[in-house]
Amino acid sequence: MNFWQNFSRKLQEKKFFLWLFLFSSIFMPLFFNGCSNVRPHIKVAFDLDDNEWSIMRDKIIPEFEKKNKIVVEAIQVEKSDVLQLLKAMGSSKDTKIDIFLIDVKQLQEFVDNKMVEDISEFGQFSNKRINQNLIYDLYFGDRLYCVPLKINLFGLYFSNDKNNMINLSFPSNFRNFISAIKRFNKRNKSTNIVLPFSNKESIAIFIYQTILSSGGKPMDFGDRRTHSAFVFLKDLWNYASPASLKANFSNILDYIQNGTPNFLWGKFSSLKMGNTKKELLFVGSIDGAINSKTLVDADVLCVSKGSKNKGNALKFLQYLYSHDVQKLFYSDLNWIPLRKGVIGDIRGKKQYRIILRILRRPVYIKNEKDFKEFETKANDAFTRILIKKEDISKVLKDINEKAKKKSSTQDL
């Protein structure tokens, strides 16, 4: 090998090591620095429809990630599947889901199975920002295991023009409401009230709310206020449309499309009613007592027990309650705002003022097992009192005695 060939080879070797040195000096520190600053993340399981997912993925999550430098991995898991999924993860000692969405009726089961973290810290955050009435009934003693994402109310809708004809004033009580219905019926020769009586669950929810409105305890059929509730239901049944036996909370608003009902009892989850031919006003439950309460259904968010990202999970929950996000839920999804001041001046917003009144004393059904027991008793009472026309006192006494016998048998 001559001199020039040898020199050329050494020069190429030097260039190689020179480039290697430059690469290691410039790029390797960046690589290792990036690895040492991996962004924290949380995994969230939602059960949302397409429109809700669009808002969550396109507008809410990206902004949270940008502000907090936390990656959010959101997946779709049906509420009915969450418990089994968490149990499977628990058996592998690997809790991969940090936040999950369930129906509030499932909550007791998750608490009993120790699947949820205590997030009482959220209560401190929410004191001045959130309608506290929505939080109080979700506590188990001094522990808070969930917060609402979306709420639904149950109660009466009526048409504004029909209301003007009979001068109804809401909130009303049982007696005044029946009197108003009688006047309306006399003046118009008929009254068309659609009630959600096509399935057992809808019947049970309707009766549960009516007992709450009477100031009673839904699980106690021996209470005198429960008796008052069934007296009202029996009177109301006399004016119910035959369509009531086909209606439930899923389809009842469809009956307004053809303009037939004067009143209907449905679920309220949106501050906009959609394409209806009549202007409807939701007035909630009819107060039967001074201390009446309102049934609230909700999809609630929980933090998984043993989550290694509890702090970041709480940040995400707090973000969902921020003014901007709650306003987005209201403007884009028409959800009822859970934070104060989102709507602004409410003087011209009659429907929202009514909602605030309704939410003074909300109650959640947190135990699905207890509700199933109530559902059985309520449907028995419905059939015997409203359909078969049996005596109210006798039926309620019979149902209450059966419940006591069952309870004493289980205690043995």
C-alpha cells in the first residue's frame, strides 16, 4: 500500500470517529434526557356516545394534556363491564385504569369490593366552585368515592300554553296539582298525562320519586308518607293516557312529537329539548311535603383503588369541573352545569332557575341491590293498587310485613 492510499484510509477512519464523536456529543444527551423526562400519564375508561367522545377527545383531553404535561389515554368501556375488568386487573396486581365511569347505582358494589379510592380531597377543592348539594349524598360517612360527570333528573313536563289555561303555579303540592288537573279536564273534556309505566324499572323510579316528594323513605312501605304518595298516584292514574302502558324513560319524550300529551313524566338530562312541536317546561317533582327531596340519576367518575397515578387523576377530575370545561359541556352537549357561574346571568333562563330549585335536596340511588328490592315492592303495589284497585292501606301493610319477614329470615 503506497503512502497516499494509507493516508486516505487513516483520514476516513478519523472522519468516522469524528462523526461518531459529534453524534454522541449532540444527540445522545438529548436521547437520554428525553428518556429521563417521560411524561406522566393516566388511563381513563369512559362510556360515552359518539358526540360526547368527539368533545372529550378533540377539545377537552388535548387542552388538559397541554396545560398539565400529562398524557391521557381514554378508552371506551361499558359501565356494566367495569367491575369485572377491575377484578381481572386486581388479580394480576396491575391496576391499569386510573379513572372509570359508572352508573351511580353501581357505587355501593364498588365500595363493598374495595375497588375505589377515597377522593375526599376533591371535596375540599369543590367547596366554593361546585353546587355542594350534588356532592353531599355521595359521601359514605366522611369518605367520598366519586363525583358526578353528568346528571339526569326525573319529573313532570308540561306545555306552557296549557299551563297558562289552568294557571298552574310550580312548585305545587299533590293536592293542588290534582285540583289543577281536574279543572283542566273539566274545561277541555279530557286530560292527556303520559306516565312511564311500560316496564318495571320506570315504574319503580316514578314511585321512588313520588315517595321522596312526599317526604317519605322509599324502602319503608309502612311509613305514612308512603301512604300519602300512593293516594296521589291513585288520583293521578285516573287521568293517565293509555299510552302510559307503552311509555318509559327512554321513549317518553317521543310522545310530544305528535302534540298529544298535555303533561308527561320523563327524564331530564339536557337543557335543550331538541326538535319538539311544543315548547315544554320541565318542573321536576311535585312537592308533597316541606322536606321533599328529588331523585337524581348520574354517571359518576371514580379513581381505581391502588392507582399509582391518584394525584394526576385528581387533577383530571378537577379539570373536568373547571369553568371552561363545564361551559363546554353546557354549550356543546347541553348538559346541566355542575359548577357555579357557568351560565352567567340566569334571570332570563327560566328552565335553569327551575333546575337550581330542584337540586336543593338531591338524592342518589347508590345501591342497585336495594333498588331491585324496592322495584319488586313498588311494582307489586302498582299492580294491586292502580290496576286491581285494591285498598291502599291493606296492600302497603301486606308488602311491609312480607319485607320484615324476609329481613328476619336473612338475619338468622
